[in-house]
Amino acid sequence: MHLAFACVAAHGHINPTLPMVRELVTRGHRITYATHEKFRAQVEAAGAQLLPVPGEPPAPPASFDPDEIMRGMESTMDSARTGFALLVERFRADPPAALCYDAMTLAARMAAEKLALPDIALIPTQASNEHFSLHERMSGAASSTLPAGFAAVFERVGALTADLAAELGVRRIDPMDSTPRPCNIVFIPRSFQLNGDTFDDRFHFVGPSPQLDVPDWRPPRGSGPLLLASLGTVVNNRPAFFRSCLEAFGGSEWRVVLAIGDTVDPGDLGPVPDNAELHRFVPQAAVLDRADVFLTHAGMNSVLESLRAGVPMVTAPQQPEQDINAERVTELGLGTRLDDAHAPEDIRATVRAVHRDQQIHAAVRAMRAELHDRDGARLAADAVEAHLA
């Protein structure tokens, strides 16, 4: 079969799909993958043909300022308009058996309707159904920090979406809609899903797969425990957090690897002790294979990579969705949440406590065994083939 994939240009959304793509290609299917040019190497390594989506990936908001959120949504609507035209033109000429799209890819949802294509939702985080809404849960998690007047932003987003749908000749699609599709591939295990027992056979909880082609990585010299600290690749401009990490463990027995992203200026972090390393980015899966504790923003991709590697977590969430993941990590005994102040003494005490906690290690080992018992890529490919059959 010819299968189309469309995904927002973000590692946390694209990476979970690539093992599934490779499995489908191995089975003889042809894949066209629509996303930004910067992911060409990863998409082609999985065996798919890239359909480059023009324009820059939408930058995530650095805060929950209503004006900033609104500017970002207007940019998202412009990108959706461009992406819709591209997808319709390409897949009208070369129709796929199904359009598999990330649940956040508005253009693909509209294009699937316009072309009357079977659609399959790809969900890299908590899924939603008639009993649980991730959007509502996120709104609740953020309610204490959202500024006044934020409700008007949601009304404006709804109006923009309705206008775009009318312009493109499709039904209005609510970006916050949690109505399940007939087939939903969820890249987390059911045991991590909130209200997991309420999800029926429309949902395939395939869990994470090993990343493709993980590069070699050499750990820092020494024999002490290894801490990886990262706030992800999306919103990562927190120099004070990384300064606190350096102060917390400088001169200690710990070996510290900091992945500071591309927006933090290393010069703002002060002196780097001999037992610490600064990197813009690291091959996270490879580092986690050697790590003893992961200090993470609790993005879902990072949480699942940590669990596959059997590494307990200290979470420092930055956004509402990450708040939910951090809460789930604590509920399941897989780690604990850092105090929001991020003071050096709190970081040091929390990391050391998690490293010593045998109950946390036992829970992480059990989850790691569960994830390694499942071939997520195979299960996802099986689900797609069975649905289309």
C-alpha cells in the first residue's frame, strides 16, 4: 500500500513514528512523510520519502501570555493553509490508502476530509476519549497560572479555525476536540495512560520503540553516578535552572551532563566544574543507557526514553502537559517531582534521594520490562494493516 504520514515538526512528535514507518516499509509498503525539511535525514533513514512542508516550524510560546499565544495560533493557521494545499495537491495525484497524522496536524485532518481518505491518528502522549480529555486536564493544570482574559484566546482560536475550514471547504475542526478517530495509534503503554481502562479497541497502546540508529556516546571519565539534566528541545531557555544544577553538583562524586539547548548562552551559566559537561544537544537515548538519574522536563518522549532505559526520574515540568506527565511519574512511583524553586540544595537532595530509593528502582525495572516485552513498531504496523483490511 501507499501510506501517507503527516506530523508537526518536533522531535517529540516525529521520533515515536519512525520505527513504525520503518516496519511498514520493511513489509513492502510505500510511505510518503509530510513534515519540515529539517527532518529529511531521519525520515529517509526510516525508508520513507519526504514531502517537505514549506515555512518554518511554528515556534512554541515561551510563556502563557495571551498575546503571544494568539500570535502563535495565527501563524499555525497560516501554516495549516499552506500545508493543506500541499497535501491535497500531492495526494489527489498520488492517493494513499490512508493518511496517518499526528493529532496536532490540523492541515492533515482537513486534507483527509477533503479527499475522503481513511485517517489514522498518531498520538505521542496521553490519549483522549469520551471519558478523559487531555485538553480539559491541561486547562485545569494551567488554570492557576493562566493570566486573566485567556478564555478570549480560546474563543478567537475557535473563530480562526471556523474561518479557515469555511475557506477550504471542509467541516470546522476544533483543535481542542478530543473525539477519537476510528483508529488511534498511541505511543505510550496503557499502564501510563490516565483512565486507561476506559479506552476501547479503537485505541492501540503500542508503547515506545527503540530509536533508530542511536549514535555512539562516550560518558564522562570517572566512576561516580551519572546525572543527565535536560529541559528538552522545545522550550528550553532556563539558564537559572542549569546554573542551579552546576552549583548543586560541582565538585561532588556525580558526573553531570547538561543538555542546554540552542537558546541558552553557556556564558550565562558561570564556571563549569570539572565533573560537569555542557552540550547543546546529546543523543539522549544513548546517554540514558549509561545514566543513573534523569533530571527532565517530563516531555513524554523523554519520559518514555528514560523508562525504556530503566532510569528513574526527577521531573521539572515547564508546561501543563509536562505537569500531567510529571504527576503520572510520581503516581506510578517512577520518580519524583522537583520543588518549583529549583534551588541547588533542593536539586541535590532530590536527585540523591531518588538515586537511593529502592522502591522507585523496582517500579522503574518493572516498567522497563513491560516496555521491552512489547514490539511497538510491529504492533503499530499490525494495527494499521488490520484497520485498512
